[in-house]
Amino acid sequence: MLGAMAFGREHGYFFSAQNLRVPFTGESAQQVFSGQRPDYPTALLAGIKADQVYALTSVLAPVFDSQRQVAFFLGLMGFTSQHAGAEIERMGRGLREACDRITTFIAGKQP
């Protein structure tokens, strides 16, 4: 998790992908995230390789308030196919740029 946080700080966005070591069983979110499983079906990743393919689940970027604190996140979700790291990088940069514009619009300040 710390690696994913460092990635997010450096790049201005986060992304998660399906954890292929954990089979999807159709469990409800309550069952999956109840703390009774040793691993989760998705994970925030700590790095990205442009030529690697990921089972992408989300791309997230923060919007900041006037105190330079995270006000909220915008996210892209609902992916149904795999994506190359280069595509995810483009999505992440675009989402971060949109969040930067929203930060400015709400009189927020970048940290």
C-alpha cells in the first residue's frame, strides 16, 4: 500500500487492477471486504510498465481544497477489458489534468 501511495504522489493519480491470484467467485462486497479473506480481488498498484497488460479496475485522481487537502477523488471505473500500461498512463494523466482544473475552479491549491 505504501508503494501505491508513493506512486500516486509522484504521478498525481492511482490505479487498481484485478489481483489475478484471487479468483473472482461472485461474492458480495460485504463478504469480500469483511476482513475474513487473506487477500483482496483488486489492488492499488505501486508501479506501471508501459508494455505490460493490466486487468484494470479503476483510475483515481484527487481534487484539492484551499487548505491543500484532498477534497474528493474522481475516478474512472467499470472497465471490462485489459489495458496496456501506456494506455493507463494516458488515462491517468488526462484524469489528473481534469482534477487540476477542478481544483482551480473550486479555488483549491495543489500541495
